Amino acid sequence: MNVDGVGFYSCLFLAVFFIGLALLLALLGEKGARLISGFNTLPKAKQALYDQQKLVRDQCRLLVIWAIVLGGGALLSFFISQFFGVAALILWLFLSLKEIHWDANTAFEKYKKSPEDRKNG
């Protein structure tokens, strides 16, 4: 057991943190969209153009994937080598940087409601 490395504790902390965020978003449902970076800065009229439920669901999935990667890194770091924790942190960094968008319109484009959906709800 190798617990003296930074990989284990970092991965464990982040995994628990991301699971907590995913649970919070899931509990808040559509209202959880206000916690999503970039979406909360859009005007209310623009926010209504997006499917907030799908946005929150996808963000929850993303957080759970990150938690699984980091949790796996923590376990492997604990039982095998601290380098697995470092590798999991690097993989998580790559996955998270892939999700960064500089423009809110392009970031949430796939969540735009169709014209029929806007009329109905």
C-alpha cells in the first residue's frame, strides 16, 4: 500500500468533490443550470432558449465520469503505485480542458431548443 504520494489524496479528494457536485446538480434538477459556469451569466431570455434539463443531465454525467477516472486513479495509487494517481490527474486535466469553451453561445449550442419546444415550454 502506497499512501505517501500526492496522487492518492488528490484523486480521492477530487473524486468525492465531483460526486458531491453531481449529486447537488441532480437534486436541483433544472434549477441546477444556474450553477453551470457560463450559463449563469446568460440573460434570462437567452437561458429560456436552452434545454436546461438536458444541460444539467449532461453536466452530471461529465462530473461522474471525472469522479470515476479519479476514483480509479486513487484506488490504483493506493494499491499499486502513486504514478497511477498522477496519470489519472493528467487524464482528468486533459478531459476537463477539452470541455472549456470561450464563448457561451458555442458552449451550449447543442442544448438549444427547437422552435416547437420553445412554443410549448
